[in-house]
Amino acid sequence: MGSILQSQCKCGYESYDLYLGGGMMNFHTHCEISCYCDECEIVFSKNILTKEAKQSEGRIRCVKCRKKVPYYGKIVNDDYNKDYHMEWHIGDKSYYLKGDNQHCPKCKKDTLQIYPVGNFD
Ligand SMILES: [Zn+2]
Ligand SMILES: [Zn+2]
């Protein structure tokens, strides 16, 4: 079961629904994490278990301009850290996402909040 997330910034920026993780049937091939593009000024989520994402060493391409963009959170080998608010297991690694003080692609400040609004499966 994955989570549905939303992001919102103090400047007024609000994203569409974002996804974290994958569904029950496709979690081996599908894991969405949240990314942002400063140029297009958008936050979006993308599957990082595609061939394309693996070939570009985890760098993700913007859904709009196709440039390589950074993602929120961290993919790590080590254990749970309570500073992170959300987590998802990817094979033997873990993805952690902290919900507050994230980079906003619109105002470029670290005042974006990412928070769960529901689940999908
Ligand atoms: Zn872009
Ligand atoms: Zn902002």
C-alpha cells in the first residue's frame, strides 16, 4: 500500500496529488517518489524503478521539460531515523522523506510541506 501525498508552500504553491511507493500488485516494479523541477516550478511524483531511472543512476527526469531533476528525501541503506516522517522500502534499501522545510520550486525557499492525505493500494 502506498501513500497519497500533497505538498503546499507558504508562498501559495500547491501540488497535485503525489504518490509514495507502489500498490500491492506492482511494488517490485513500481515505486513513486516526489521530485521537483525549479525551471517548470512543479512538484510531481515519478516511478523510480523504471529502466530509464536506473540507467540515470536514480536521477529523475522532469515530466514537463525532461531535464534531470532532484528528488525529495533520501534512499539509504541504514536504519530508521525518527527525523523522517515517511518511509518506503525499495528492495533492500529504504526511502525516507521528511515532510517539512522542503525546497519549493516556485519561491525557491525551504518552506514547502509534504504531508500524507490518504492511501492507495
Ligand atoms: Zn521541468
Ligand atoms: Zn514556495
